[in-house]
Amino acid sequence: MEKKWWHSSVVYQIYPRSFMDSNGDGIGDLNGIISRLDYLKELGIDAIWLSPVFKSPNDDNGYDISDYKDIMDEFGTMKDMENLLAESNKRGIKIVMDLVPNHTSDEHMWFVEARKSKDNTYRDYYIWRDPVDGHEPNELGSNFSGSAWEYDETTGQYYMHLFSKKQPDLNWENEKVREEIYDIMNFWIDKGIGGFRMDVIELIGKKPDEMIIPNGPKLHDYLKEMNKKTFGDKDMLTVGECWCADPEIAKMYSNPDSHELSMVFQFEHIGLDQIPGKDKWDLRPLELTELKKVLNKWQMAFDGDGWNSLFWNNHDLPRIVSRWGNDKEYRVESAKMFATLLHGMKGTPYIYQGEELGMTNIRFDDINDYKDIETINMYNDRKSKGYAVDDIMKSIYTKGRDNARTPMQWDDSANGGFTTGTPWIKVNPNYKEINAQSQINDPDSIFNYYKKLISLRKENEVIVYGDFIPLLEDDKNIYAYERVLGDDRIRVVCNFTDKEVECDYADANGVELISNYKDYKDGILRPYEAFMVRL
């Protein structure tokens, strides 16, 4: 496999609204990010995945774009964006932009025009259908509850929206739409970005009349065309969000011979704590053996014909330390354990802002403190169906997207140092104990643990390119594996529980690379104990 810069890189995701506010309006912004670049340089990351900063009315926190070539007023100006690119480049950090190619805002000029009449120039940029028996064209549902069809009074037709009704889906069968998207991508490539994260990319080939939504028949033709007309001849990181990918589908995207993307985000592991056949809000406990089966499968899926992305967290997911760890008495140990497990694997690791500090989920008592449209829609929908409010709130505390969106905790001053104003969403009250300032100079902090893991990946080719060999596959408490490249062999051992467990690998054999306890207890792994050794 031809070596690429992003094979040994670590990417840090920034959710701009919640990262750092520079002007006191309570909303994170581009100048705020610039002011914290030295922090990220210290951590050692190579690239920033920047959640959308384009012009947007913010129905879905920036994933509803009204102008792809302009910056959201709350975040700053194009000059600020160019400054961010320049300052990042000075520090050897690339910016990966978050492209939303499946839908726009209903306030985008294309849609404003499209809904004026059936013969408007932009009409065919979107997906329109006549009513059937006075109702929606079919049973297709929105990911944000309710129908995926919205009736438009002006022309008497329905338009399709797989997300909010303010996010109409683009018609990728229209060549003009594809050319518009490629033009946008080239605009940003010319600005000097390092790549694209592509939102729900698997949906652009949809056939709504046939109820084929992810992985439509022309999806990969579109991606090959996109590659050829935009980033294909550039050394860029491209990652697609693919909730329905299996390893064979992922190879179609990420095999270098396919000329599509660098890698995809697959989410098979993310659904393991929901009841099968239900949605993400219907909870069940995680079984470690199931998690191992899924992650190990993906680790062994590619042999030079694809590449993995590695992640626990993002802007849509709850905090891993609260979700599958222990965010109380073993918060530090379990946060380090999850980091060890992931960063020893093959693929490109992604760190979500605050993960490197062990930030936790939020528990707002009042639904009115939540800002996320998906959460609010689900709350109203389930309440109207008679669900107990306590049960609804339990699901939100466990899985709600706002868990990841509370402001970054920089120090123990008011609002965690995020803003001098009133934050757009409340700061987690634990910011006085959990913050960056308290961790940067503490050698035993979660921050410095992540810093060491990042440097280990850069110093050890076996972590980047070594074969993955699973160990203890049926053990219900321990996740262990080895990485092997030639004569170099590294072993990773993690106790996934808050109990002491017996383990044949729990000894000091080999050279310790990293550990979340200061010593070894022969034959025993302590709660959430994790280590990496060279054998």
C-alpha cells in the first residue's frame, strides 16, 4: 500500500459553536479556534476536522447550509477563515472541511428559486413529487421523526427531506447539481484546505421512488466523478460518513484502486447498545464480546485495499467515558483505557474536542435546556405517544447529541473559560474539576496520556501498518490484541470493567510503552487498567 500522510496522522474534530468564543457573544468562532491552535499543536494532532462553518440559518447547527462559499456570521468572516488556514499551516496542522452534499438549507438561493414554480431553472436541483391520494408520495421517514416529505403550497407538490424540513435533499441525478458541488469543493481546495469530511455521503445516490436510500445504484459512479473533478490528483484526506457500510462496501469507497475516498466512518460498533430493530433511543447494555467481534472484523477487513477510521466520539454521539466507561470514580482510568484501546489499532484515529480531557455527558433537568433538533423532536414525539418523561430523559442522558455539544472546558473560571458572555448552551457544571488548564502540566492527566499515544503512533510503524491479531476473543471483561510488523510485536491489554479481573497477560513482560497505572499486579488487571507493551 502506498504510504499516505494521513495513515500516521491523528485528526481532532472541532465543533466550532462550542470550542472557543473570542468576542463574548456566547458562540464559539474562528478567532477562538485560532487562539487555541497552540494547545492543539501541544497535543500533537496533524489535522482538524472542522464541523460546518458555512453560512446557515442553523436549524441543524450548521448542517443546513445557505451559502457554501461564505462563512456563518456568528463564526466570523472569510478573512478569518483564511487566517485560520494560514495559522494552522504554520503549525503543520491541516484543515479538513465538513462538506454537506446531500442537502442544503431551504434558505439556500437554489431552493428559494426552486419552490417558486415547477418550471424554475433550479426546480430540478431538488426532489419533488406529486401527492398520492392527497397524501405524501410514499412512507419514507425523516431521520428527525415524521415524514421525509413536506408539502409546498406554492406548487402543490411535496419535496423530499431526509432530515429537517428545512433541509431539502439535493437531486444528484441532475448533472448541474453535481457540477455545483464540485465547483464548491474546488473553491475550498484553492483556499488551501487539507481535505473533506463528507456528511451522510452514502445518501446521495438515493432512489426515493424505489425506497433505496443509502448505497443507491449510482453512488460510486458519483464518487468517482467527484474524485476526478476535484481532489483526485491532490494529496488530501477524504472521509465519508456511512452509517450503513459493511467491510465490502467500505472497500468500494476506500480501495486506492477505486479512486473514491481515503476512508469512511462506519458506525457498526455505535449501535451495539440499542435494542435490535429499534432506534437509537431504545437502550440495552453493551456486551464486550459483541464490540470485539465488530471492531476486530473491521481491523482485519483491509489488506492494502482500504483504510479504517477510528473513533469513539463525534458531534452526534454521547461521550464515550459516560457511555461505556465510568465517569465518576474511574473517570480518568476509563478515559485512558478507551484511548489505549483505540489508538493501538490500525487506522486513522479521530479525537473529538474534550475527549482528551475526559469530558462527560450532560444531564439537564429541563428539556428546554436542550438545543438539538433531533432530541427535541424525539422528546415531543414520544411524549405524545404516552412514553414516561423519566424514560425519555434517560434516553436523552444516554444518547442525546447535546452530550457532545456543551462548551469546551478550558479552565475553572466562569463558563469554563469558553466565553465571557452567556453560552449558547449551558456548560457542564463539572468544568471546575475537568478542564484543560488543570491537565496540561499534570504528567498523569488524560491530556498528557493522549499526547503520548499520538507520539507513539508517529514513532512506531507497527502501530500504523502492523497486522492485527485478536486475543481473548470470548473473554467478557478483557479486550486484548497484538500488532505485528516483521519482528516488531506490540500487545495491548484493556480491562473493560470496574472490577479486578484475572488475566494471564497482566504482567510486566516486555517493554512498557504506555500504561494507565503506575505499576503491575501480576495476574490481575485493576478497574479499567490498560497498557501497551513491546514484546
